[in-house]
Amino acid sequence: MTKDLSKLLAGGLRRLLAIQSRIAVEAARGARRHALHARAPWRAAQTPVEAASQAASEAASEAAASTSPASEYVVRPVRQSRVGPRAAAWAAGEWRRAEHMVAATPQRASRALPYGLYLPAGHAVAGLPLVVMLHGCRQSMDAFAEGTRMNLLADLHGFAVVYPEQSALVHPHQCWHWYDARDEAGGGEAAAVVSLVDALVDEHGFDGSRVYLAGLSAGAGLAALLAVRAPERFAAVALHSGPAFGEARSGVGALDVMRRGLYQDPVELLERQLGDEAHPGMPAIVVQGEDDGVVAPINAEQLTAQFLWLNGLADARGVRPGVASREAASDGHIVQDYAHRGESVVRLCRVANLDHAWSGGDDTVPFHSATGPDASAMIWSFFKDHRRDAANDAFGVQLARGAG
């Protein structure tokens, strides 16, 4: 790797080792304090046996409590969000649930993709930008809308939001198969998302040059696949707590990348994936919690290196001349920005004390935390300055090249 990119990756590795050391020391001391906040995010990484064991333990504790004479008189209040009303996440505008039917191909059967569409209040629908939100494992369209509060920003700034939802029939934990680009797995899921976007743009007259893509965890993994294989459909991408691209080929391999990052050079991986295919670039914002124990922070460093190369901001010698790099620290997070001709093209935000959760979200919803800056606001601020030329039909060719 080059000097600049090597420093970026080395810095991520040093932070990962420091986090692991700190977690080992503080685990026992902080377990009780973090129990309510961290229980759901960590449960997503458990094996079925571990999850069943923990669930049995909690059930036993609840059963013991219920035998207390005073327990029947105790009314436990519903925990309220400290950062915003939960119901307001979709109250002002129009929330539509539907299924998009994706036609069969020689490689896969037809499938239905559930989704929720939010149309903002007080805005004409035709010509609106569209933000595609891909949830993580053990999440639903409702939970993701609720936790990120992206719909409140849609009302404020005037854009539509669509939340594709992975079916529990496809994956028991509703994870996207981001690591498997075959047509019957992640490739088919990516194709379904593109088909849904095309249908919504046609039906509602959304601005096809301002379609944006954001994902959390496994959703970020699928978003990265789409950014590489379907760049003509999206103007920019946001990857929150996501795995680095290109190395995992199985569920076991995916877990290894999440926990340790890529073993291979991240840029060389991307070069081999694309071969001689010209990529138009994809502006990207990467958000990562420094205390994430599910997706190691080094993944964010490697994703940043990959998107610097993908956007032509770096080559074999390092960051290219004319690329302005600026780092700013504020309120527990550090933003590294890479700009070209005055426009931010790649941005990395590292959030201190944030685990595997959406930064600045509604912390009453699993996988969302009040810690850190408002990721939704930060993502829209990055998105709004980017546009993409009209979509074309190169998607099928691009995605097919990654299948196998």
C-alpha cells in the first residue's frame, strides 16, 4: 500500500488492538451499566445455542421475580427515548407498506421484496430525491425507521425514504447475504433492490439522479455490493458499521472479516473484482463506532481506502495530487474528509464510545445509540450535494461479474 493509505490502515489496527485491550479490562466493571443498552446489539452476534442459553437465563430471572408477592403490584413504565419521540419517526408524512414482485430469471425464482415507503409531509412527490435504507440483522423496516429517525429529516429537507426488508423466510435473522454475490443469494437481493428503486422512480416520478443508498451492518455490506456493482443507480452511499468489501464468500468468512478486517490488500481486492471494467466512482461516507465489538473498526479504514481508489482519489503511489484531506475532531468523533475540486467525495467518521449501533439514534430501539453525532443528519448532509447521471442497464453485467 502507499504511505498515506498504509497510515490509515495502521491507525485502524492500532485502534482495534487498543479497543480489545480496554474491553477486556472493563468488561466486568461495565457489564451492569451497559446491560440495557448493549444487550440487543451483542445478541445479534450470538450463536443460536448462546442465544437460547441467555434467553433461558433471562426467562428464569423473570419467573423468579414473578413469584415475589410485590411483583404483581409493580407497574414498569415504558422506557422513553432521551433523544426524540419514537412514534414521530413516521407520524407527519405518509407511510406505505407493500411488496415488490421481482421477476424470475434462469438463475432464480421470482420473489417478493417487502418494503416501507415514506413520503414526506408538505412536499410534492414528483421530483423528490429518494434515500434507500438497508437495515441490519435482527431488524425490520419499522425498527430502522424508528431508530434512525430518517423520516423526520425527510419532512424537514424534502426527500422520500424506502426501507426494503429482508424476509425471515430467506434468512432467520433477516440478514442480507452481502458476502455472496451469486444470483440466488446476495446478488439476487441486490438485483431486487435495484428493481424496487426503478419501479418507485417510474411510479412516483422521483429524481433518478438523486437516489442515495445507506446501510447498517449487513445492510452496509449489501450497500457496498450495490455501490460496486450498480453504480449507475445511486448518487452516493453511506456505510455505517459495515464490513470491508470483496474477501468474504461464506457466512464463516463474513464473520471473520467482521471481526478482524480483510487479510488481503483492500485495494487489490477491489481491482481484482472489477478487472478491466470501468467504474464511474461512488461518493461514500463511512461511519464507525470505535467500541464496536461486532464489526471491528479496521473495516472502516479498509472501506475508506477502497472508496478512495474507487473514486480515483488514490492510486498505487497514494492519495493523488489535488485531493484535499482534512481531519476535524468534535464532540467525541473525528471526521476525515477527502475532497476534490471543492467537493467532499469520501468521508470517514469515527465515533468514540459507540458500539455496534447507529450513531445519534433513538436508543430505545436495538442497534441504535444516543452516543455520537446524528448519523442520519450527517448522512443527508453528505448526500444532498451529489447527483448521478441517468441510470442505464449496465447493472446486470456489473453484478454478474461478481457472481460465483
